[in-house]
Amino acid sequence: MISKLLQHLFKHIDAFLMACLFFAMLISLFVLYSASGQSIERVYSQAINMLVALSVMWVVANISPQKLERVALLLYVVGVLLLIAVALFGSISHGARRWLNIGFTQIQPSELMRIAMPMMLAWYFSTREGKPNAVNFIIAGMLLMAPVALIMKQPDLGTALLIASSGFYVLFLAGLSWKFLVGALVSLMALMPAFWSMLHDYQRKRIEILFDPTQDPLGAGYHTIQAIIAIGSGGASGKGWLNGTQTQLDFLPERTTDFIFAVFSEEFGFLGNMLLLGLFSVIIIRGLMIASQAQSTFSRLLAGSITLNFFSYAFVNMGMVSGILPVVGVPLPLISYGGTSMVTLCLGFGILMSIHTHKNLVAN
Amino acid sequence: MGAELKNHLHEQYYFKLRLGFAGLAVFCLFSALAFRFSYLQIKQYNHYQTLAENNRISLVPIIPNRGLIVDKNGVVLAHNFFAYTLEITPAKVYNLEETITEIGKLVEISSVDRKRFKKFREQSHNFESIPIRTHLNEVEAAKFAVNHYRFPGVEIKSRLFRHYPLGKLGSHMVGYIGRINDKDLVNLEASGDLSNYKGSDHIGKSGLEQYYEKHLHGITGFQQVEIDADGHAVRVLSSNPPIPGNNIVLSADSKLQEIAETAFGERRGAMVAINPKTGEVLSYVSQPTFDPNLFVDGIDSENWKALNESLDKPLINRPLRGVYPPGSTFKPFVAMAGLEAGKREPPYSIHDPGFFTLPGSSHRYRDWKPSGHGSVDMQKAITISCDTFFYGLAMELGIENLAAFVRHFGFGRKSDFDIKGEIEGLLPTPEWKKRRFKQPWYPGETVIVGIGQGYTLVTPLQLAQATAILANNGVAMRPHLVSQIQNTQSGKNQIVAPFIQDKIELNPNNIAIVKQGMMDVTLPGGTAASVGANAGYAIAAKTGTAQVIGIKQNEKYNEHGIDERHRDHALFIAYAPAEDPKIALAVIVENGGHGGSAAGPIARKVMDYYLLGKLPATEPVKENKKSNGNTAATVPEEELHD
């Protein structure tokens, strides 16, 4: 009886994906305990974030893709309106206007856009069933660029690029022509020098430091240098949990959020990194599988985009912490401390699960 | 329907193709990350391991205890004590003024503290820790400690402070330490000692503190400490204890020093007493003195102004850097030069009419006694300080011969003394005058060198050393203040051995003549008879008076008619007991008037205590005028002049 109830309760939860998420979250809590200077409060707080996020996931998993498809446009419009509201009335912190005060709490509309963007584009292409033409792609491109431009203006370059890429994934999976892709890439590279020459010296300097932190070891480059030292000194098997000197002696900045990977890497070493990369790969493979088995254009494109977006976040974060990408404020998915990103992430996984578990119903 | 299904399958096929491509991209990019990790964590592991170690392990210097300075009887002249100090690192403080005001609400910060802080701030870098308050008591330290969190960049430190318990006594000898400045850093770097001063804030700035810096400082220890990014020590990994500095033991006696300084009273001047057989300096007086404790943590501007702008110039190390015309105290050495050159040997004598003239000139070089001394031989010339006798002798010797000879007695050159900053003085020669003034040497200038006037300049140390060399029959011992260096770690004492600098070949008969002349100075009939009265031991001495302002021909010098600071300097050299000298000294009382009456009694008090252990009977006379008035009434005319 109870098992039947549980079965019913979790019938839209993908057990494999769920297991992976649990494992990642477990890692998160352990790393967080070490990164926060062994603050159990921080761990509790993150555990609550996770519970909230998983609840959201459960709810979304129980909503059928068809229903999601119907709210896609609405979500997108609301998201864009909120972004405009941010630009007009948003509160400024750390020199950027990202938050909107809605009375009882503050929200960050760009987070909503992370989900709304792929949903909108997936919906758009699903309405143009069959082979989409060039006009469709141009319209999709405009739908993509409007919110991205607003977010870029905040300014939040990292989020803007990641949201742009989540939209781009839809375009790519929808069959954007290779000719266009190659052409765009070539023209972008051709425009680079012209763009570079337009910049002020200090702007160039800033970009140079982004790519070469050693140019400013005590300023902007400090974070990256300390993170690389942490990773490198972790060695093959790491210094052991709670034994990372860079971590425990406060040399690592932002070590519970954006730079948490350096903490993990220092304490668990190369083997730990491989394990984490493996875990992320498994999640991505599972997501791509769900996408490939999805039955409607909308769910296919959405599942693919969400999965690749998860990859983007993981790759950009690990890349910046290990010094091969410039530092942009992107958390490590599932591991970094923070409620909003955890909820958004699980919302995405909820959609994946919904797509996967509702396909038989559709077939029926 | 079929076409639609086909189309649908076609679309799915393309979608999977694209997915596969995306999967490949994911694989490639994750592989790139894996490659990056292997590069950092496997290939470059050692490199980053070292960097991490360097990050977390810091060498914290442990400052050694500075050696003590004690007198020959073990009386402490300089020692250390622990106290709290409140220090600010300006770079870490957002609003300096506000922070200081806020601290001021917890512990008292005087305007002097603020001024000193401001001075240091101008002199040091932004990231250096600068004291805002020193010598906090326990209550103040605790009060601040409780509120420490409110003041990032402000630290309370427990530090060793240097203290000079005897204060003003012998301060020119002991010297002081002060905060290390840029110039000190350059010097330390040049001498390769910079690493030993990691963590040290202070360095010897003057006197023995400066000269014996290497011995006193000790060797800095180090602690390997695990630190966090803010530089706070988390735990000690290993420790290498410091080696405390050596103690230095003086040949001077603080009691003797006190007697000598008290004897000077309010008067300006200098005195150096030397053991002629060893070169050990027994007393080293520069009056007025100052309190070296003012300098340890930076002197505030008011005290500095008071010291620096005082007409009495208390900061000048007079024995070493004060230059005076030797006056008649130069005569014994001129006499020695004459005798050794075969001139004026007994029974040669002159008739003194009260003046000397150069051939073919009417200019009169006057004797201090206008009526003249009558028949004068070498011994009597010294005893009564006959100017006419020495005018002629100098003329006959010639300036070059005279200068070359007396140079052996240490005039016109440095003595290699153990306080830095010694001045050479001046033994004028025609060559020097040509270089200095581009003028020829006139014979009259040689004449007055015979009585220690003219360009001739000596330091009190040189005068004392010359006296000691004479007392020691021409054997020059290196003068030095420190007799022992005690290694506090091993307990071993390194004795500063007497060092013979020079041996002047002198005819014993000639020595005997000069010495006898000097012995008679303190006997009835001599220019310092009162100094030798009832001494109980024989004193060989010579008085001197050095002109501060020129007196025109035919003008009479009237002591009471001119400003106190324009009066003559009083000089006095002596050694005793005359037959077996144990102490040789030179005393200069600036604007004191006559050597015998102003400087002589000081010498007598010093010798009495040193030779007999006798304490001075009466309080020193505080006022210059009174002293002259008193002595003038009781001493014979001979003593009022020389």
C-alpha cells in the first residue's frame, strides 16, 4: 500500500537522474562544510535550499510538457517585462542593477530567463513544424537577443552569455544551417580586431587581465592565481577533506560560491575532479538521452537545451576556476552555495523528468 | 500521412545527429578540462605545492633582546623592558583621523603622540606598522583588546623597549637607539645585515649604542608559522630561537661620571679622563646633556625643538665634535717638540720683556703678563705659562716641523675612538692654508700657534689623549670606552685589550723637563696652585685659556665687560699621580674664563674620587660669575692668567 503510494508519488521522478543529483548534492554539502570554515549552519542552509529546489523539481516533473508548452510564451513575456522593470527600477548592488524589489522579497529576473528562454524558442520552433526556414531563425534570433541585451546592460556579462547560449542551443538543435554557423563564426573573428581597436586602454587592460591573471597578481588576478594554486597543490589525490591549506587559511576567495570547485579540487585532487567530471558527464548523457527519446519538437528542443545549458555552467565555472576561461560570475551547478541557482537548476531537471515520464502518456 | 511520418522521422534523425554533435562537443570540452586538471595537478604539482606552502608558511622573525650597557661596576646604563604598544598600519585603515579619534576614546592619546605619529607617517611607507601610543599599561591594553574588532589595521603589540635608567647621565657616551629609517636600511643592506634586522624596529643611532650595534643587537630568531591570508598566525611549525645581544661593559664608572657632571653644574663644556696606560676612558662628559629616553620612540617636536635650538647645544657630543683652540694647554707639546729638536735645552733661558716681536716688525705679540716674567727657562716657561718663550720657540721650530711633531700626540687626526663621528681638529700648515684660503702663510701665524692660538683646533678627546700619551712617556694607547664585551649566551667575556697605536721616541731627559714643569703648575707659584693644594698626590697639569673673540692691539680684555658667551674658554689638562700616572684628563669649560680657576677644580674632583675615592665636599657652584668672584679673591694673580 505504502509502496504503491510512493510509486505514485514519484512516478514522474527519473530514478537514475535523481540518484546522480543526490550524489552531487551530497558532495556539495561536504565541500561546503569545508569551504565555509566548518560552518554547520551553512550546510543546513544549503540543505534547505536543496529541499526547496527538489520540491520545485517534483512539482515541475508532475506538469506535463504540453502544459509547459502553453505557458512558454507567457513566461517569456513576463520575463522580458521584469527585465525592463529591472532596468528602470532595479536596485543597484556591487555596481550592477540585477535585482527587483517586489515588496516582500527581491527577485533576479535573469534567473527566470534561464528557463523561459529555451522554453520560448522551443515553443516557437514547435509551432513551425517541419523544416524551419531562414526567416524563422531570424525571428528566433531576435527573440533571443532582446532579453540578452537587457541582461548585458545590467551589466551581467556572464549570465547574458549563458542565456544567449541556452537559446543558441535551441537554434542549433532546431537545425540552424552549418553555413550560417560557420559564416557567423568567421565574421565574428573578422570583427574582433576592429572591436579591439575601439576599446580604451583600460578596457583592454581589463580584458588582458581576464585572460592572463598574472598581470595583476594582487588585484583582479588574485582570485584566479590563488584558485590555480589550490587546484595544482591538490595533486593526484588531494590534501584530504578539511585539509586544504588554501581553503582553510582563507587564501581562496568566494570559496563557498563561484570558487567552490577550487576547494573541492584542493582537497580531493585529480581523482576527485575526474569523479566530478564523470558525474556531470553522466547527468549530461542522461539528459541528451531524454532529449533524443522525447516525442514532440518542443520537448526535444527544450530537453536538449536544458542539458547543454547545464554543461555550459559546469564547463564555464570549472574553466574559469582552473584559469582557462576569464572570470565571470557563474556558480558550479549543484555544488555552489546559493538558493536561486539551485532552484533554477532543479526546475530544469524537473522539466527533463517531466518530458521523460510523460512521453508514454502522450503515446497512449 | 506517410509523408508526414517520413518527415517526422527525418526531423528526428537530424535532431539526433545534432545531439550527437553536441555530445561530441561536450566530450571534447570536458576532455580539455581533464587535460587542464592533469596539467595542474599532476605535471605542475610540485610547483603549485611549493606555492601553496609559501602561501601558508611564513617566517616570523623573533627579535633578540638587545644587550645591556653597564658601567665598570655593573651599574646598568641601558636595559630593556616589555611594554605594550598600539600600532597602526595606515594602508589597512580606511579613515586614519577618525580611527585615531576613536582609539582616543579608549586609551589616552596625547597631542605629542599624534605629532609623533604624523612624523613617522611622513617618514615611512603606508604598509608599515607605526606606533600611535607606547607604554600602555595593563588596563589600557585590556581595554583596547576588547574593542580590537572595531579597529582593523590597528594592532596591540608587546614589545621590548629600551630604557636608560640614569637618564641624562653620560648620555653622550651611551647614546641612544631610534627607529630604523631609510638611511639605516641602506647601510644595513650595504653591510649585508639587513636580514638580521627583519622585525627589528630600532637601531643604535649614537654613542656606544651605535658603535657597538653589531654586538648589542644579537641575532634574530625565526619561527615558521602557518598563516592565513590576513597574515594572522594560526600555529607554530618550527622555531629557531634568537641569540640575545652581547652586554657591553664600560671602563667608565657612573659614580665618577656623576661627580664630573655635577662639578660642571650649569656650565657648558667637556671632560675626558683616560687611563694613560691602557687607553681606557674613565669618564666622558659633554655638558649639557639630554635625556636619551626621549629619542627611543621618536622625539616629539617640542622636545626636539627645545634641544636642537637651545643656545647651549646639548645635542653636540663635545668631547668628540667640539673644537676649541687649545690655548696654553698646547704649550707642553710645543715644549716637547722644541726639546726633541735640540732647542731650549737647559740651561738655556730667555729674558721676557712682556712681548715678542718678529725681526723687522714692530708688531708686539703680547705676553699675558704685560711686565714680563724676567728670566725664563723651559721648565719655568711651562709652569708660569710664559707666552713670550713659546712665541720664539714656535718661530724657531717652524710651523711644518711643529705640526709634524705634535701630530704624533694625536692632534689633527682621529683617534679611532669607539664612538662614531669624531672630528679631526686642525693642525694648520702653509699647505693647508693655501688649500683652504688660497693665501700664503705669514710668520706671525706660526708665532701664535706656539701658544695654541690661531687656526689650531683640538677636540677635548684629543687633548685628553695627548695628555695621556705624554703621561705614558710617548706611548699612545688607543682610547676606548668599552673594556669588555659579555656574551650573554656563553657567559664568556671578550676583553678589549689595550692597543698601542703609536710609540713616540722621546728622550727621557726631555720628558722629565716637561713633566717637572707641569708638576710645578699645581704647586705654589704655578698657574693652578689652588688645584694642587692639599691633594695628597702630585698633579701634573697645564692651564689654558682660549679666546672666543679677537682682542685688538692695546685693548684690554675685560671679563666682566663682555657677554658671557663671548668670554674665553677655560681649559685644563692634567695627569696624576705625577710619578705614576693613573688618570689623564682634559677639561674644557666653555666661556668659563681661566683654566686654573674654572676647569681645574672639576679635574681635581674627578682625580680625588678616582685616586682616593674622595667625594666632593661642597656642592658645585651653580653660577659662573660667582665662581669667578670667589676664586678671584682667594687665588694669587698668577692663577688669574696663564
